[in-house]
Amino acid sequence: MASNPLVDQGTLNRIRASVEFTDFPELNVTSSYLAKAGISMRLTGESVEYLPTMTGAVTSPNAYLMIEAECHIAKSTPLSDAFKTQMEAKSTLGNCTITPDTSALGVYQVLNCSISSVPDVNFAGDSPDYTVIIRGYYLVNAFLFDLN
């Protein structure tokens, strides 16, 4: 007898995602401060590089990946100006935690974060977005640190 192929699909929570800073809690990004686009994240680089040999390839795992989070802050909230002021004073932010929109996926601990940039901001009165791009790095391949 075959098992049931249906898997519980779970639920997404539109207001669960957040970015929390260890050293700058006044910059914490929660749903109340966000425009409709919310928070998005991307990992860049490769967790394992393949180095060519004469007859194949050797794997070389990386210890980290770069990470970028786009926080679409509503520019009508005080948090947009808090990020503007922070970037003008000091763009480095230390560590942060990115929480996704579902409890089925664990949090991302991001190290050595900074305010990377603020792309186009529309001042025509028809877009709430003040997008802040946070960069840092995310540890992968923890086995590399086991020197035994």
C-alpha cells in the first residue's frame, strides 16, 4: 500500500518577517514599518566551488555566503529617517537576525552587516517604499571549522 503523497503545505504569515539588529535595536524592521513588498533576501556566491583538475574537479566548500536583504520600509514612518541618519553617521551595523514569513523555515543569523545602499526613492507621492539594502555574510559548511 502506497503512502499518502500529500504533505501539509503550512501557512505563510505576511507580518512575521523581520530584521533585528543586535547593536541597533532602534533600527529593527517589523511589519508595522513595511510597505507592501516587505522584506526579501538573497544569498550570493557558491557554497561549494569546483576547481578543475586534469580529469575532473575538486570541491572546495566555502565557509560563508554573502547575503543581501531588501527592506521596503514605508518612507512615511520614522524608521526611514532613522536608517537615513544611521547611514549618514555610520553604515556598519554589526550582526542581525532575519526572520522569514513562516515558522517552518529557521532564522538567518547574519554577521558583520552594513547599510549597503538605498536604491531609487520616488518622491511623487504614489509609492511608499524607502528600500534599504542590508549586506552581511552567512555562515555555511560548519564542518569546515571541525579541525579534527
